[in-house]
Amino acid sequence: MINITGSIKRAFVFPAIPKVALTYYSDLSRVAEFLPHISLVHAYNQNQIRMLYETVELGAYTIQIYSDLESSVDWEKKLLQVYPVKIETAAPIEPETSARHSTGSGLFAIDTQFFDLGSQTRLEYTIRLKAELERPLGMRLMPKRVVKRIAQSITDERVREIADGFIKKSVEAFPAWEANYQLVGK
């Protein structure tokens, strides 16, 4: 088995008041596009999705982790949470392994706190990723401790890329969203 576990905390200042920032980040289907290595597979409704974390590692091994997620917003506490959920209408993900490929289910979560800075908002968020996958057949000759060390190093780097890429992409996409948001009358 390959144990994939990663967690990272980040903070940044967003160019909008908390209500607008919470509205912007609360659309889980749209926000998923800001996460590197992650794609939206299906939106069940506005706050429930299936996403796929996919990456090719060591130039040869494709790792795919599916996660069903739900989001909730606490407007009073200025808190946005994205957490794993079992969606009854979603087909289960069957684990698959080949020589250079491993697919399975995992857990993904984001907790974000929004702090009012007047005309801006400070966001502090934590991303967590966890999965247990079968080792691709091509890795079975490698000692388990070596695979574990490699997997942890790669996971730490990918979680960092997801967190930093999320900030960059979401901030860059905001002006276009804000212009449309103001056009439709909020």
C-alpha cells in the first residue's frame, strides 16, 4: 500500500470585503478549477462535487484519487468548510492497479477562516489530503520504506503546489468574476 497524507496551512489577503470573498469561494464547482492537480468530475449540486486528484510521479506512475466533497458556509463566523461526504447518488470508486497506475478513493478537506480587514479580507486556510492506494505493480520490487519515503516527499510537494496554485489562480480570476457579479446585481 501507498499511504498518501499531506496537510498545509496558508494565509493571504484577498481584495474584497468578507461577504464578497465568502460568496466567491463558496461555489465549490467553480473553485475546484483553481486547484492544481485537481479536476471537477461531477457537480451533484452547488455544494456537492466529485473531484479527482491526478498526477504522474517519477515520470512513470499515474496516481488518481477521487473524493466526494460537500461545502458549508457559516456567514456569521465567516467560515467556509469543504469536507468529505458520502453522496448516495454517486457511483462508488473501485480501486484499480496496473504496472504504472493506481486509482482509489481518498479524503480531501479545506477549512477557511475569513478575517475582515476593511476593504480586504485575510484568508487563513488548511488543506488536507489522505488516501491509501495499492502500489502500482512496477513499484512492488521497491522496499516499502523507500516507497513510503518517496510517496511522502512527493505528497508534501504536491500539497504545497495545490495550496500555492490555489491562491494565485483564485486571485487572478477574481476581477472577471467580480465584474460579472456586479453586473447581475449581486
